[in-house]
Amino acid sequence: MIRKRLIDNLIRKKSHEAWSPDIPLKRCLTALDLTSLGVGTTVGTGLYVVIGELVRDTAGPSVVLSLLLASCAAFLCALSFAEYGSRFPGAGSSYMYTYATLGEISAFVVGWNVVLEFLISGASLARTCSRLIDSASNGKLFLFFSTNFSKYWSVPGKEPFPDLLAAALVLAVVTILCLGARSSTNFHNVMTVVNLGVILFMIIYGFFFANLKHWKNNFMPHGLPGVLQGSAEAFFAFSGFDMVAEAAEEAIDPEKNIPRSFFITIIVSTLAYVGVATVLTLMVPYYKLNDYAAPLAEAFGQMTFSGAKYIILCGGICATVSALFCSVYSTSRIVYSMSVDGLLFRWFSKVHTTIQVPHRATIVSGIITAVLALVFDVNQLVELLSIGTLVAYTKVTISVLVSRYQPGVQSVPGNEESKGNMTEWLQKMLSNLNISKPRVKSQIRYQPITEEEDSSNHPLPEVTKRTASRAELAVFFLVICIAALALTFRHLFHDIYIGKWWAIFLICFFAGTIVVSLVAIQLQPRNSATFPFMVPGVPYIPAITIFINAVLMANLNWMTYVRFGVWMILGFVIYLFYGYQHSTEAMKPTNLAEGDTTVVQETPEIERNIATLQPQ
């Protein structure tokens, strides 16, 4: 009895209505605005610093393949985000999506990882901006830091001197946010246009200096492991696309525009990253990038004309400063949301009565971001961000898979013409990307059931708690075996290659269990809920998404898992000793009939408070 109650408490969910504010914000953001937000956040640190570091340290010219694989993983994850964006148009972020589907403990894990994502993203953006400014000063800034502070700085395994400028940039942004300054959509759009203009300049102008011998001599200097590790680290470059969900309450026609913005963000970001990586590796031998602090700008300055360096630095500084504002804002936003739900300390949910911002959450998260920017280098931050982001995105994909087989899932009504246009648009886009037709056709089964079909002699099987439990058990085994298969490939690749029987047996066993799990999931009845956009090919596309994410996670450095483990242990301690008892869902009335749902009464007020925090 106690065990059952404990499990029920860990998987308690928020109902659909709990995420619907009584007084939504003015819906003024178009698909272009949402795409600008996603692209402006995504194309920042990854482009101006991380690509160069991946080229010289991890993958060499084959970083192009790493970026393509990472973009495929991001695109598949975006499918799940797009469905939830149309299903819950009044609430954004993977934390809220998971809370409504998988329950509280999963939502806490996702929310805690999203906090990590934004903290690390802010720190890496500040570090990147600092590097770009140092490059503009021809290295004089870091030389000053090294000369005056390195003798007082003895942090093993970290930078030889503290990056005071990066920490100062974060604190400056925090100060502005705490004064009540709001991110301006027009300002962000201008910064994004400047950034994209600089990217086009790099791609077009850089091709005049391309030399194919840099690819022919040694395209994959570190082999397939280098490509896979590069993909895992490069996933960081696409981690900003979920920022589109944060603006859900302000979006015009969110059921249609949010899914479109997700996909366009991934496509534009992929073209930018792959284009710049191609030009960079064709211009300069990968091993010559070792001498550059800001590899992209320095390479263009050395190979083209000196002014090119400063054009690129200008675009990089605009991109990173703009993304830094979004990152710091989003950190305080998710901390505030979790504290309102009682999963983090409610002290963070205090909203300043005058400036109407969660000043406590903003200040504390800003200080942590500044410390990370002060101490850690970009490489360490990128790997830690990649695993946190991959865990959160994988949870959202699992949520989509599980929700297909849950009873009581509510359909989201929408304009039928918009639904048709959205389906037709996605089919056309997938067709252009050479995605196989069966994946597109599989979406037909999710469309609304007609009266003739409903009254036929072949009614759909009923979805019950028992069938949902079977589906969840099959999903559990599916995820475990996918993770085991990815780890087996990662650590036993050589044994598999030379044909050792026990290694091949493990591969066959895990692959067979995955197939059995997929068949078991497919045999369970599905609910008839429909949304304006739905992930096609369930359960197969979500399974492919989970597998790719697992492969990327398996190829991260082991020290990344140590740091990530410490972060998760800290999170579970907070949840067990505080969040479990103080959760808003724990305070709901419990004398309900089985199958009934209730909504926390303070939710409308909470949502009004959240609404005051959205950028204008």
C-alpha cells in the first residue's frame, strides 16, 4: 500500500487545464518572429567557437558529418516538441510537457536538466563573447588576465586564469533583467539578421579560398569514433531550438506556427553550421587551428583580408550577446516555474511587485552562471550541456510515445484547414529531405475518425489503464535495450568488428528485444486524441530518435558523466527532501473517484504571474 502510494505520488501529473492561463498574453509573434528567436539562440557559441574547436580537437574536416548527424537528431527531437507545442499552445518548455504526460519525477528530471542546459548555455555564451572580444584586441585582454591573475589562480584542470570579462557580462545581463528590462522582439530580429548576414558573407566569400586538398589528405583524422564524439558534442549547437516553445503564449496561431518554426529553425541552423564548417575546413588545414583563440574569425583574417576578421567578430558578438539575454532570462523562467509548482524552493517564486520579474530566481541563477563562466572552459561546458540537453529531449520523445497509449488524453480542436495545411507542408518538406514515404503515410492513422468509421462493425479497441500499463512497460524495456545497444556499440565496437561471438550475441539480444518491444507497443490500442500536429510513424520514429540520442550520449567523455551525476544527485536530494512534500500537486484533494481529474485552484493566479514575466 505504501509502495503503491509512493509510486502514485512520483508519477502524479498536471492536467491539460492546469497549463491554460485565464488571461493569455497578447498573441503578436508570427512564425517569422518565432523562427528568429530559435535561430538567434541556436546560432551563437556553436558557430563562432565550438565548430573550430571540434575541427581541431575532435573530428577534423569530418565535423561536417558530425553536424549532419547532430542535426538529424535535433530534427527528430523537434517533431516531438512540435506535437506538444500544438497540444499545449498555452505552455512552453519540455518540463511542462513531461509533467503533463509522464508525471512529477520525470518532470523534475527534465526541468533540472533544462536548468543545467540554460546555466551552461549562458556560461558558454559569455565565454564565447569574451573570446571574441579578446580576439578583437589581438589577444591583449587575455594576456592582461594571465599576467595579473594566473599566479593567484590554482584551479586544477581549469583555465590558467579566471575569465573575469565573461563573468562580468553575465552579471551585467542579470542587472539589466532585474531592472525590469524586457527583451525586444525587434531588437532580437535585428541581431539575428546581422548574424545571418555575417554567416552568408563567410560562406560565399570563403569558398573563393577553398582548397579540396585539405579534405583529400585526411578527411577523418580520428576515424568513426571522432565523428560520433563530434556529433555528441555538436548537438550542443542545436540546443537552442526549444526556445521557440518559451514564446508559446505570445504566438499567433501557435498550433500551426510553433511546429513550423521548430523545423525552419533546425533547417536554417543546419545550413549555417554545415556551410561554415565546410568553408573553414576547406580554407585551413584542421591542425593549423590550434593557434587560434577564436578559430573562425582568426582563420578568415589570416586567409582573406584583415577586415574580414572584424566583420566576423562583429557578427559573433551580436549573436552571443543576444543569445545570452535569452539564456539568462530562460534560466530564471524555468526556476520560477518549478518553484511555483513546489519542486524547487518556493523562495524562488517571489515576484518583485514593482518591476514584475522573479528577481530572486534571476539573481541566483545569474550568479551560478557567472561562476561557471569564470571557472570552466568552453569544451567542458559544451559536453556537460550536450548530455543535459539530450536527456531532456529524449524524455520529451518518450512522452510523445507514451501519450499515444494513455486513456483520457484530450484532443485539441483546431482549424481543419490549418491542420490540412500543416500536414501537407510537413509532407512536402519531408519529401524534399528524401525521407521515405511510409513515415509520412503513417500520419494518416492519427487523423480524426469519421462517424461512418466510428459506427462500423470494427470499433477501435478501448484504451484502459491496463493497456496503458502494458504499453509503458514495453516502452521501458525499449528504452533500456536501446541504451544497452548504444553502449555495446560504443565500447565493444572492435570486438564486434573482429567477430567475437559473445559481442555479436549481445548485439543480437538487445536488437531482438527492441523489436519485440516495438511489436508489443504496436499491438496495444491507441487513444483517438488528435492534435493540429502529430509525430508521424509512432512508435518507430520516436524509437529511432531515442536510439540516435543514446548513441550520442554514449560517445561523450566519461568525466562528463561524473559531472552530470553530481548534478543529478544534487537534484534528487532537493526533490526528496523538499519537492516531494511541497509539490503543488501533492496538495490536491485526494478523495476523488478513480479516473477523475482536478485542477489546482491557484493555477490561474500562477499563470497570470507567469504571464507578466514573458518578453514583450
